Amino acid sequence: MSDGMRSEEPLTATPGRQPGRDAVVIGGGLAGITTALALADAGVRVTLLEGRPRLGGLAFSFRRGELTVDNGQHVYLRCCTAYRWFLDRIEGQALAPLQDRLDVPVLDVNRPEGRRLGRLRRDALPVPLHLGRSLATYPHLSLAERAAVGRAALALKGLDLADPALDAQDFGSWLTVHGQSARAVEALWDLVGVATLNAVAGDASLGLAAMVFKTGLLSDPGAADIGWARVPLGELHDRLARKALDSAGVRTEVRTRATSVSTDENGRWSVEVPGETLRADAVVLAVAQREAYDLLPEGALDAPEQLLEIGTAPILNVHVVYDRKVLSRPFFAALGTPVQWVFDRTEASGLRAGQYLALSQSAAQDDIDVPVAALRERYLPELERLLPRARGAQVKDFFVTRERTATFAPAPGVGRLRPGARTKAPGLYLAGAWTATGWPATMESAVRSGVSAADAALSALGRPRHHLFDVEEAAYSARPGDHPRTPGREPEATGASLRGEFR
């Protein structure tokens, strides 16, 4: 079922289903979709509830005139093995391919012409040599700063991610102690960290930052290769996800919010929704931490108030449609400007003429409530500084999307606040990127949380778990040279052509 049309069919066993194996998953984001699919694949009868009119949580699309717009630019890395498993499960891998190899153009508009462009890219060498040439020739740092970055990277690689003391420290202080200049933080550490953590180094937990850099840059040569959807996110996280859920036998109800969760005298769970009571053996709360707090029965967690202590961080996306092509590269990162990352969304949005660029602005506390007119005055001149072809182009449309609570804030100490999948209430589980996955608030964390919740529920229900993605033992193909170019994609632009574009 979908589109708010609730079935009158009672939740009773069906042929091929074992009686007494019903589950309700509350929340239709990536965590909830993953949980529902994993449970259904094991033979559990699942009802998935989502209050919005579509699935996908905070990674969704909407229509604006002729455009199909993503609320924000989302990317993933080759090391995001759970999200890649999710894409495969919904048959969407071909729509969100990975780079052949990590290659990020980094433009600093404050440097002299001809020296503005640097690139972070990997070679076909083992860790850490795979980034050696890129770092050695990175023009946005001095020779001494590059050497200091190498020493800090080796120190970071030596940190034990299981050490809880890392969570209490901030990444910025650690970088200072390890000889990182303000310029190195801006031009390298925050360039990566702000986009993945949604916080600057000084506001981020050392534990989470170390996890990002160790896993993404220091674990395997191909771990940081970037992937992103070449179609609207709604095509993946709503349409294809809904198709997979339907095929798995999941009853999906959108525009349906759970109002309470409780147990009866027999220990079975009751979930109240408008006009109906759903009964189940297992319930998974795959919603934001504050909504989970409101739904938690008494005694489910020792300190439920800690969920309210998990802060949130905003992300702002600036959308600009030009009357002509102003950027030839799929994306780039910027220094010396408020602009952080710029992506070409023309083809994915369905735009037939001109070019549509999306600016992804993480840790956007200063801009999140600024009026659109003021943001236009701020960002359009910056794009003209970055892209000379934009100077003579007409702006056909300018708008912003704001996610004020886009992610949990990865502040020092957040690790002790993040609960695991199991609660003290038998049959009640938690999922969401904010739970204790070990990852920052990413699509990868959301999917991992769904797998963990499903694993815990299946264990209690006595259902098979062999089909689950193994979040502990996941391996990924990331060996240099083994990634054929995605059919239909153009070869990456050369350094010479990029310099011409950004000059």
C-alpha cells in the first residue's frame, strides 16, 4: 500500500509466513527502509510507517517547475559498503556509480592565475603512497605544511578507534598539537571533514574525525573514491526503494505517523496510528532522536534524556540555474570563498537548456536562516569569481533548500550519548544515523543502523540472519586499476582543461 491508502487487511499470518513474526518499522528514511527489507527478506511480516508523503528521509527530491531537485547534494565513498549493499538491494547501483579513482579539483580564488587549481587524487599505489604524489604537488599548502600533513596522517593512522578517550577530544586541538597550521586545516582537513562530519575540526569529535580519515583515506587505496546519484535521489530512495519493499511483501504506509508505542499484557507491541492499532512482535523506531524520545515507552532506555542532548547541525544548499553552461566538471571544491562544494545537477534534474549548479554548504549555522535575497547577493558574485563563464551568464533561477537539523552534531562527547540498536524493552529497537554505528551522520551510518536493528530483531525472533550485510566484516573492491569506466560516462577532464576553465 502507498500514498496514504491504508489497508483494511488485519495483521494476521499469511501462507508461507510463520505465525507470531510481525514487525512494525516507524520511519521511512534509509534506516527504516533497510530495516524493513532485511526483516522481510528473513520472512518477517513488516509494516513500514512514514509520516511524509514519500520515502527517503532527508535524502529526497521534489519538483520545481521543469526541474526535479534534490533537497541536498549527497555523495558516498567506496568504503561506504553498507550503502553500496543498499543500492544493490534496490537495484540502483548503476544509477549512482563511483569514480574510477578519487579525483577532486580544489580551486583557491585567492591565488594567482595559473596557480589556483589543485587536485586531490590517488595513484595506483598502496596506502599511504597512493596519495603521496597528490600531497607532494598540492599547491594550496607550502612544502613545510605538506610534510607536516604527512606526519599528522601517520599519527592519525595509529589512533585506536576503540579508545573512548578519542570521543572526548576535539579534532582541531589534536591537529594543532600535531603541527597543523590554520591554512592546512582550511585547505585539507576541513575541506574533507566539513563535508563528511558537518562540522569544522574544532567542533568535531576526534573519534569521529579519526574514523572518517582512517577509513576513507588511510585504509585502502580506493576507499575514498566518490560516488553520487546521476538521477534524482527520489528515483533511488523512493521509487526503487518502494518497488523493492513491495516485492519483499512489506506493507508501506506513507502520510501515516505513529502516535504511541506500548506493550499489552501478553508482551506484544501495539503501535497506534490514526484510525488503526497495529500489533507486532517487534517494533523499530527508525526516526530522528527527538521523535524516538517521544515514542519511547518508560524504562526502554536507562537515560532517555540523553537523546535530547544529541545536538543537530544544519546544511544549506544553494541552487542556481544559468542560461548557458558555465562548468564542464561534474563537481569541484573551493577555498578562499564561502562556497564549499559545487555540483553540476543539469542532467539529473531534467533541465533541457542551460546549466543547473548546486552548492552544498555544510556546517551552515551562519547562513541557514539568512533570507534568499541576501544569499543571492552573497553567492552569485562568488560563483563569478570561481567560474569566469558565469560572469556573462543570465541567472534563470535561484533558490535555496534548508535542512536545519540535517545531521546530528558530531561534537566531542557525542559518542557516549548514541544508543545501540537494542533497548531494555524486549522487542523494541532503534535505528537511525544518530545511533551508535561508529560513523558520522551519513547515508552509510543510516543503512548500517538499519542492518544492526534488523539483526537484533531477527535474533530475538529466531529468524535467519545469514542474508544480512555484515557490518563488521564487510570488504570492498578498491584495488587500483580494477574499476572499469561506467558506460556512457565521459573521461575525466585533464588538468590543462580545468585550469583553462577556472582561470
